[in-house]
Amino acid sequence: MFLVDTTSTATDERDVGGAAQPMLIVRDLKKHFAVRGAAVRSTARVHAVDGVSFTVAKGETLGVVGESGCGKSTLGKLLMHLIDADSGELIFDGGAIGTRDMPLTQLRRNLQMVFQDSSSSLNPRLSIETSIAYGPRVHGASASEAKAKARDLLVRVGLRPDIFAGRYPHELSGGQKQRVNIARALALDPRMIILDESVSALDKSVEAQVLNLLRRLREDLRLTYIFISHDLNVVQYISDRVLVMYMGKIVEIGAVDEIYRRPRHPYTKALLRSRLSSSPDERIKLAPLTGDPPNPINPPPGCRFRARCPHARDLCATAEPVLEDGATGRKVACHFAEELADA
Amino acid sequence: MRNLQTTSVAPVAKDMPLAGKIPVVSPLARVKDLNVQFRSRDATVHAVNGVSFDLMPRDVLCIIGESGSGKSVTMKSMMRLLPPKKTVMTGEIEVNGHKVLDLSERQIRHLRGAEISMIFQEPMTALDPVYTIGRQITEAIRAHEPVTTSEARRRALELLELVRIPSAVSRLDAYPHELSGGLRQRAMIAVALSCKPKLLLADEPTTALDATVQIQVLVLLRQLQDELGMGVIFVTHDIGVAAQIADKIAVMYAGEIVEFGSARDVLVNPAHPYTRAMLASTVHGQARDADLPVIPGDPADLRRLVAGCRFAPRCGVSKSLCLERAPSLVGVAAHHDAACHLINSLT
């Protein structure tokens, strides 16, 4: 269904185009935030994203899951260049971002983002049509072209232009506003969209509508998605591959079916076992994990999950596990992944 | 009135099959034809429209529904937490023998925290940031019972242990911001349980929590409910949460209960077209190459209620009758009701 051809990308990753060229290559991305309000000369730093590397193939949807504070939203903002990374390399369709191959303006045309809060993402003083036409206007379209584009996009996201074009955000429901945000993200004909908890605030019946819309747009416009969410069921439905984060690190990445069927990392296992069934006959009697996700300020050496891990041993306290390649593109960062495979 | 312990009769009602031989247990809470409207200059919002239900002692009732369905408003009216100047409430609410809507402000204050307690979604806004956890628990205890400071503190410690907060002694003197999200939620539960309420109202208390923490809190709440013999009304939009914790489920749509029954009846054999559609559209392992079933349209506008069945405009099986006459709750099976004209023709 998708291509994760790591061998060929290693040789010609600067090439533009071609199905084998990943849409996005992320290498050793890091972002640490200094903690404000801490003592002067404090060295407290939040390791929000701490050495993250992955690729996103063209046309695929990569789900990013993890609990609050794991760095998944920071990751989205780094990819979008809404905040600057401390270090690391980003390559969009063969062009290193920020260089002449892929300057930021060109990246923004190709890469767009939809956020969780559909209201605060829209300017309350602009009509829907003006909001959607804003991007194309900035990027050089004439007023009439931009307007035509906006109306066209409203149709695409299932809102009738004759009813909605002149309305203001406060006149719309949450689901309608999120459709407008999606239309706005599409206004520059991007190739990739980062969806950061984009359906999380919606009611379930509306969430299903928007998910169907996202799936249809992905097909019609040949889009690539990064789908950031805490909702494991939604990620399973929409994603081809899934990336599991814990305290700024990738702990596991691979095809969604494999990971959901046979998670390898103890954290992924616990996370999936914490999912609630919709049947009262399948209640969880004992919580799979104790404690909260730890504070990501100055994480301890070794494996970051070890304090909550039921399988932690001495090695876990001293050596940090690296993300190891497994079969079929699956990678796990656990010293004992092999041993625990059947646990 | 605080010595009215129902624990002596309650376990019988729940666990013994010989229901005919025991004295009839009266409900812990009874809501009858509750209507709540919010009036402002621009519009009147019909938030709750004729809700009636009984809660038996030691029962956990989940009210599920989408935003604006009236589930939180129903619960807040049971504790009279709605702004009195803007709210018009009619109907009857009885909790543990008290007619909540008839009580004076003084009387309702006495009831809150002592017999009815509430926990919220956001512990950071429910807890006071400038007082320690211990102080907030002892304050609640001393507001209702004539005990000494040291006795209250001893009970506060017991409560923190009850909600399984590790190193409880040091946590007594911690401020809310010093605790993690999960511990804060436990601390809020401890405050709510400080006077051993008969009825605990829970307004989406786990929605803001991470998955691994949410299940910890749900398991804890269920244990506490059982240990303390409380009745619980739990409002949630999450079907998984309801399946995990509920004995009974009420499904609300546009301020009305459209289906009521045991958790299994409602979630496994849903009767109302809305319940069915909501369950079908919830993402849980559906095939990835097919569209999700959806409920078309948007949630009902509570400023302009439609005549007839409120769900009819979005319903896949509605007939002309549905647009004319509002259905009332009728029995689908024993202790399982749904409000739909077509209930007998649906299979």
C-alpha cells in the first residue's frame, strides 16, 4: 500500500520526485525548552523532542501517538517550522528545508497544518471565504482567483458556498469550523498536511464525518498526512504507519496493523491495553500502568520508560536503548524487545 | 440526617436475586420532569426538556450524549449549581429525601459536600491553587462536622490513602500545582469524598487525562463506589468510559433522555436510532478502507427546538409521524426504555 524504501532513499535522497523519494525525511530532530521561572542559571530543560528520526512516504498517513507531554505536538510544530529546532535535518521531497532547494515559503505551500481548536484557528473578523482566500492572496493570486478557489474548496469540504461563504466563524458549529480549517489548509494545494488533534474536540458523530472527509481528500488530492492524536482508535482507522512517542523519543514505529496486533515496546503494549472497549463485558479490572507520564525536565539516563516499566532491569538504568530496525520496517527502542516478544 | 446510612439495605438490592422477598428499596435520587432553560436577551436555550429518572442506592448511572445534549446541565441542577438569575428550572429533584429545588440557599449549602459531592473534568480549576491539598480536605470536613483540626487532618490523611495517593503524608502539604494530573484528580476525588457523600456526581472526570491514567482513575472510582456504597451519576461523551464504569446508562439528545437501560442493554442491544447511530459512528477498529457510518447534519439547535422527535431531522428511519408528535419513553424490554415511535418496527 505504501513504500518505505530505506535503501534507495539512502543513495539518492536529494532527488526531487519519484515514488521512492520520501515526502519527508526527519533526521535527529531536537528541541529542548529552557524552563522559565526556574532559578537563575538553572539548567532545567524540557527535552520535548529529543533526537527523533523517521521518514514519511508519499501518499501515506503516519499516525503519531503518545500521552500529553511526550512531544508529539512540538514535533508537528517543528516540522511546520512554527518553532525552530535546536538541531536536526528536515528534507521535504528531496529538498533540505531552509536551503535554496526548499525555502520556507515553498515549504509552506507544500506543507500545511490543521489544529485542534477550530475556533481559535480562524480569524473571527474574516468571513469564511476571506479566510480561505487569504493564503492564495498572500502567495500572489488575484482577488477573483482566490475567491473562486475558496468557493471551490468549500464544495470540496462539504459546505455549500452560497450558504457559508459569507458567514463568520461564530455562525458555524465546531464541525463546520473544522471543515473550514481543512479548506484553508488546502488553499495552497499542499502535498502534505499535519493534523494535530484535528478531530479530538469534535463530537463522535461529527468526528466520523470529518474523518471520512479527510480520507476522501487524501485520495482525491493525493495527500500525505501526519496525524497526531491521543486517540488510539482514530489513529488505527486513519493511519498506514504509526509512531509511538514517550518523553520526546520514538519508542516504536511501524505498520499500524502490526503494531496494534503485536506491540513490541512495553509502553506501546500498556498504551494499547489502556484502550476502553465499548462493551461492558470487557471491562479492565487492573490498570496496565501505574503512575503518570513523568516530567520531561532533565530526564534521567537510560531508558525513559524504565520507572513505569514492569520489565525494567539494571541495563535499562544505564544504557539508553536505540531505535533498532526489526523486520518489515518496524523499529523498537527497547533492550529486551526480542525477549519480550511473546510476553 | 447524616446517619441515614443506606448500606444496610443497599447490597441486598444489587446482589441478591430474590428481589421479591426483600423490602422495596427507595431510590437515592429521583428526577421528575426536569426542565431547564437559560434565558438571555437574545434567546432562550432549552437545555433540558422533561428529564425523569431514578437512581437506586449503590448504582452507577452514566449519562452519555454529545455536547449540548443537556447531560452536564441535568447533573448540575441536581446540585443547584446553575446561575439562578439566568436559569429557569421546573420539575422535581429529590436526593436522599431532600427536595433540592425547594431548599433555601443555606440548606443546599449544607447538602453540597455532605450528601452530594461533585468532581469535575479540570482538577486545576476545581482545586484552589493557594491552599494545600490537606487544607482543602480538612476545610470540607470541618464545614460539615464538628471535629478538631487534628482529627480532620487525620481523616484527610486517610482519604489520601483511600484514593491511593503514594506518600500521602507529604502530599497533605503539597499544593495542587506540585502534583501530576493523575494525582490532582485523585486529590479532587478525596475532597469530594471527605464527608462520605451518598451521591457522587462526576462530570467527565477522566476526559482530560491520558489513556494510561484515565483507566487508573476509572478503576479507582469503581472501587471507591463499591467500598463506600455511593450512588454515582457519571456524565461522559465517551462510550468506552461508560462501558467501563456504568451499571445503567441514560442516552441524552437535545435535552431529553432517548434511551435508558442497563449498560449491556444500551451498548450491546441499543434500541433508539440515535444510540445505534452514535455507537456505529464511534471509531473502534472499523475497516480502514471504508467510510465510517455517520449521523448526518449537526447537533440540535437548543434555541429553536423542532416539533416532534428532536432527532427526526437526522434520523435515517424517520417517518412523517416523527416530525409531528414527540415520542415518549416506552419499554423495549424489562428495564430498558427508548423514546421512538418506530421502536417496534426496528430490528
